[in-house]
Amino acid sequence: MIRLLPIQILLALVGSINAIVSGYFAGNYVGIDALSAVALYSPLSMLLGAIYSILAGGCAIICGRYLGSNQQDKLQGVFSLDLVLSTLISILFIILFVGMSLFDLTGIFTNDAVLRPIFNRYLLGQAIGLFPLILGNQLPSFLSLENQGNRTMLASLVYIVVNLILNYVFVQVLRLEEFGLSLASSLGMWIFLLVQAEYFFTRKSLLKMSLRNIEWKQYKEIILIGFPGAASLFYQTARSFIVNRLLTTYTGSTGLSAFGSANSLMGFFWAIPGGMLAVSRLLISVSVGEEDRQTLCDIFKVLFACYIPLMMAVDALVIVFAGPMASVYFKDVTSLVHIWTASCLRILPLCMPFSVIMMHFTCYGQTSNKQVFVNVLSLLDGAVCVCLFSWLLIGRMGVEGVAWANVLNGIVTTAYIVLYACFMKKRFPRSMDDLLVIPDGFGVAEDERIDLSLTDMDEVVQVAERIQNFCREKGIDERRAYLAGLAMEEMAGNVIEHGFHKDNKKHSVDIRVAHKNDNIILRIKDDCVPFDPKERNKITAGDDLVKNIGIRMIYQMTDDIDYQNILGLNVLTIRI
């Protein structure tokens, strides 16, 4: 989880940095009206984010399941369907944005006679980048599945550089004003998409566009699974309109600008929870597909042991530097808008640890089909709590009341997660298993499995005996017990002998033996170079009978062997 985190954070930073860069150039080189146009676009940006999050979230979870069950054809079909849906949705929104801009149909956003033409021009520039925006946010999950996350990192870095250069050229040099702001980010998104997409046209890519593998009816499943996780963004779109109206009524345009600026600056740090969720989403879906209870619990243990402390450290940093951050948009530190912006930046970070928890449990609920739980949680977080607390507090506390409403929202949603577990388990949760409300029939109990981790050949010798003893204890016949021990000894030894010395890195082999329904399931994972024993068995089928005899023997003796490479790990599953 920690290894994958930087890439996903950087990906999440793309949109946030874009907003900050646009705000900086708007405030310093165009004017306040251009900054207002950027703020007015925020609800539309949330709406687009919700839509491509449905596709990305739903497809990532379904693909994780197919990886866990090794259904490669279905994986190809989901990849292809995602690309088709992304293209169709992009075309629809391009038509909508261009129509609203050219025919001045943006009255629902603002009736200001001066601001509206500015917003129209800004919207037209954004339309140019809609296709790469939606499609570009689908590819990172698929690149991660192929262990190509570095390409997403490269695309993100290139985008950031291109966006800065184009903003300077279009806004400061060519004086294209608000149209230049949006055009710069749109062209940058095209570069972001192309850098990622190039990999899927190479021979290395396992995922290829294939219309014949698409199950067209599966779009319903993608939406049903992806919607709960993205529902919060839909609710936030509505919440944005409501909160903006409250701010305008009680604090005027100064309060609206201050809160919007604070949220824009906070977007940079919200990339960290976004990256955390992207990593966990893949791992959670694979764990559910494999019915791996222990790994599922371990993911959430990392959440509480590593992610939350990291988030709290970031919060402290934001609070300390709230004043200088507010100066990015407002140079006059004595102005009311600067004071209010800095005040919001000292309060809003407090809600982030709660949000990390909420996002992870929402993702787990999606993956495990806990639809009622997810929908209630998304509704509470996305609209109800923030709007209610804002309405109650803004009259007394002004802009700060809206900021505190976000913190109270986090407390309520976290309490709901715990209360849900109490209700389902009929007691206060005493373990991570209880808090997740994992069904009793999910996976295997601790006494029905053994886990071994090997680092050298000396440990391999003991593997067969330990596995055979475990099988005998579970009532497995002598023949299958012997085969289980022999298979794991042979495969683990092969990995250590041939995989550990391909590079200078430190490696390990992790073995799990599970007893379920009178079957023995053996799983071996390693972080060495990709190696499919099935392919090696085919290649050497006509060679010297002594060569690769271990692999041949295992394939002759066992009922079923599945291999896959997940997130840079070789995963071999043997059923006896």
C-alpha cells in the first residue's frame, strides 16, 4: 500500500494543481471576475468527477474480482466497455458545454451581466479537454493492474509542467484571459491522456480494446457498483449550490470568495486521501474476489496505523501555514477575504482524517454489495450533514460556521460506521473483522489455514512437512496431503532458486494453505519478475524430460492451477 501510494497521490494532484494554477493566474493576471468564473465552474467539475468516478470505481472493483478469480476474457471486456462508455459520455458533455457557451444558456450559474460572458468563454475552453479528462481518469486503474503505475506518474508530471507553461503563454503573454485559462488545462489533459494511452498500443500490454469481448449489459453492473462511491460527489454538487447560496446570503461575495479559495487550496492536500483510496480500492476488490479475510482486515489496519497518522501530520502542516497559503490568492494580509480564507484553512483540515475513514468504508461497502450502508453513508457525507450544520452555524459564526460544518460531518459519518457495526453484530466491535461486518461464510477461519513466509532455501525444506501435518489435522487423505506439501515445496524452491537472483532486491515468498469444503487451496505469492509456470510447462513440453521436471510433475498431479500477476506480484493458486 505504501509503495503504490505516491503514484496515486500524484495522479489525484493533477486536478488540484490545475485549479490552483488557474486561480493563481486568474487572480494575478486576469482579475477577480475570472477567479469567480473558476469558482462557478466548480459544481460542473464535481459533476464530471462524479461521472468518471462511477466508471473508474465500478470498473476497478469488477476488474479486481475478475483478477481474483482469474477470468481474463471478462477483464478484457470490462476494459473495452469502459473505453466505449467514456467516449460516449465525453461527446455528450462536449455538445452540452459548447451549446451552453455559444447560446448563453448559463443563467442557472449566474445572472451577473458582466460575469456571465466571462464564464461562457471559460466553459468553451473547458469543452476542448472533456474527452481526455474523462478517459484519462479511467486508465490509471488499468495501468496499475499491469504494474505500470510509473507511467501514470510520468503523465501527471508532464501535465503539471505543460499546464504551467501553457498558462504562462496563453494568459500572461497572449492575453487570452479566461479562455486561455481553460484552454491551457484542456490541452494539458490531452498530453496527460496520450502519455498513458501509448502503453496500451504496445505488445507488452495485456489489455487490448476488443469489441467482441464486451458484454454490453454489464454497463448496468458498472453503474450500480460505481454509483454509491461516486454518489457523494453528486450530493456534493447539490451541496455546493446550497452552501454557495447560504454564503452569499449571510456573508456576501467576500465570504463566497474566501470559502471557495480555501477549498481550492485544500484541493492540493485532498489528493492524499484520493491517492489512499485509489490504492486501497484495488486491493480491497482483489481481496474480496479471493475471499481473503486476513488481507482485507490488514488493509484497514494499515488505514488506521499508517494513513490516519500521515493525514494528521499533513493537517498540522496546513494549519501552521494557513496564512501564507491564503496569500497565494490574496496579497493583502489585512483584507477581510484573506483573514476569512486563512481561518477556513485552519478548520477544514480537521475533517480530512474522518473523510479517509469514510471513503475506505464506502469502497468496502461497494465491493461487498452493502448497498444500503453505502447509500446512507454517501447521503450523510455528501449533502445532509454539511448543509444542515452550515444552516445552523452560519448565522452565528459566518464563514467559519461552514468550515466547522465539514468537521462535524466527519464526526457523524464515522459514528455511523461504528453504529452500523454495533447493530449488525449486536455488540460493540471488538476487532477489525467486527468493524467491517465480514460475513461468517467469507473466506476461511484462522484455524482453517496456515500462512508461511520464506526468504531462503533452508526454510523450503520444512514447508512440505508443515503442510502435510496441517492437511492430516483437517482430515485430508494421505495422497492429497503429500501432493500439497510437495507442490508448495517445489514451487517455492523454484521461485527462490530462479527469481531471487534476477536483481539485487530483497524478496520473499508468501504461502497460504487453506482448507475449505474438503478441498485444499494453495496460494503462493512473490515479488520477483513475472513468471507463469504454465507457459514454461508448455514451452518445455518437448524438451529433455529432466528439465523443469518439478513444474511438469505439479501440473500432472493437481486438479487446477491458476496464475496471474497482480500489482507487481506473481500469484499462483493450486487446488487439490
